Amino acid sequence: MSVRVGLSLFVLDVTAVLLILFGFLAAVSGLCLVKPEVVEGATLGLFSSYAVCSRLHLGWTALVTVVVAVIHGVAGLDVWLLRMGRDWPWLWAAGAAAAVWFIYIYVA
């Protein structure tokens, strides 16, 4: 296994854990927007107000999730392409451009 495949697999593992955490946070904060009394009891008062839930659901966590998801996708595509015997050296630059584009769409 080449160093690049090993590095991409490591990036895949780390970003998968981050996506699990941010996905759970997005789900809990989204549920809190609909039924705050249920989430307040389930999280022991951590998510107690609508303002906290809306800030978590619509704020910086969405941007971080988008960036981590793009990194995860590019690392997976890099592993797949290298295992197929194809090397595309501009893949990470294209992934960075896609992340900037998604952030621009979200902010606009």
C-alpha cells in the first residue's frame, strides 16, 4: 500500500468519526427545533432553549459538516482511483474548490 493510500484511509477514518458526531448534533438540534421539551429531557438540559437549538442547527456546524463531508468524499475518491490504477493529481484542489463553492452557496 502506498503512503498516499494510507494517508487517504486515515483521513477517511478521522472524517467518518467527525461526520458521525456532526450528524448526530444536527439531528438532535433539528429535533430540538420541533420538540424542545423532548430533547431537553433526553440531553439532561444541555439543549434547553430554542435559541441554542437554532444556533447549533443553522450556524457554524453546518459549514463544518460541509467541509468535513467534502474532505471525506475526496479522500474516498482518491483511494478508489488509486486502487483502480488511476492517479489524478488535481483531485484535492478540485475538492477544495468544491468546498469553497458549497460554502459560498450556503452563505449567499
